[in-house]
Amino acid sequence: MLCSVVVVEVVVVVVVVVVVVVVVVVVVVVVVVAVVVVVAVVVVAVVVVVVVLVVVVVVVVVVVVVVVVVVVGVVVAVVVVVAVAVVVEVRVVKLVKLLELVKLVKLISVYFFDISTSKKAQNTQFFYTFDFEMCFAPQRRALFRHFFDI
């Protein structure tokens, strides 16, 4: 009977060892699977974060480029408008000075009439305008200088 007790004890020990080994293997497998799942989740999370960051960077770059293009466009438009305004203003000033000169010439012109057709000069015809500027050349610069600064 002693032999049968020893056999039973050996069988119990073997069963316990097998159960412990199975439990250890199951625990190791569960831990390995858990680690793999955690690593996979972390990798997916990192990939998602990287993709989101890349998308955010691309969107920011596109927005910055659009803003820069709009600002440059507005600056160019303002420069063109200012340049056109300056050119138009300069031309208007020149035109005003020219009109003032024409008015002055009309005021100081001497009219000569052809009176050979009638002794009474009823049918006088204008044929020549004489400009005093041609007579007084030395004084021209002094008298009319501001009209020629066009």
C-alpha cells in the first residue's frame, strides 16, 4: 500500500506540475498577446498622430501660402493704383499748366487784321496772332518761366 500512496503522490505532483506549466504558458501567451496589442495600439496611435500632424502642417502651409499670395496681390494692386494715380495726377497738373499757358497766350496776343478788302474794315479777317513772347525773348524766362515747368 505504500507503493500505491507513492504512485498517487507522484501522479498528484505530475498533475500539479502540468497544471502549473499550462498556467504559466497561458499567462505568458496572454502577456505576449497583451504586449503585442499594446504595441500595435501605440504604433497605430503614433501613425495617426503623425498623419494628423502632417495634415495640420500641410493645411497651415497652404493657408500661409494663400495669405501670402493674397497679401502680395493686394500690395501689387495698391502699388499699381498708386502708380497710376501719380501718373494721372502728373498729367493733370501738366494739362492744367498747359491750359493756363493757353489762356495767358490768348490774353496777351495781338491780333492783326487784313483790311485790304474794305477801307471801312467792316469785313475784317483774322489772319495772324502775334505772341509777345517772341518779341521779348530776354524777359521770357522771367515772365513766363512758371508756365514752362510742365
